[in-house]
Amino acid sequence: MGLFAESPFSQQPAIELAQGEVVLLITDGVTESTSPEGEEFGWTRALHHVQTQSTEPSQQIVNGLYQAARDFVNNEPQGDDMTSIVIKVQPNEAG
């Protein structure tokens, strides 16, 4: 989510999101959470959690993702920050 001043990046075209779509922004502390066996939580598990919970409120998805990662590491001390942002596109209620 953050950028280093010396990191090159390019501007990309805007992405239009449709009703019901979910945007997930997470730090590597979530995906790199490591089990006692040395396996990382990874993107696949993170995305699976969001996909299966996509109809739930954003806060519930974030809380559930955090808990899933913590359960995966057997609640061992966390070595990095775990930051998640979930953005859901809601129906337009104007009209």
C-alpha cells in the first residue's frame, strides 16, 4: 500500500468497478504470515477468503481475513504489520 520515494511507478488508466465488485488491498504481512510448518498464508488463501465472504460487510471481511491469517499461524507472534482494506461497490440508490 505504501511507496518508497525511490520506487519507480507508472500511472495506470482508471478502472471502472461494477456493482457488487470487491477491491482488496493488503500488506505483505497478511500473505507472508507463516505457519509453524513454514508455509505462507499466501494470496490464494487471502483471495479465497474474500471471495467466499464477498456478500458480507467490508468490516466483517477484514476481520475474518485477519482471523484466518492468525489461525493459520496458530496465533504465534506476528512478525510484520497486517493491514487490509476492503472496498465494496454498492448499488446506486439515487432515483
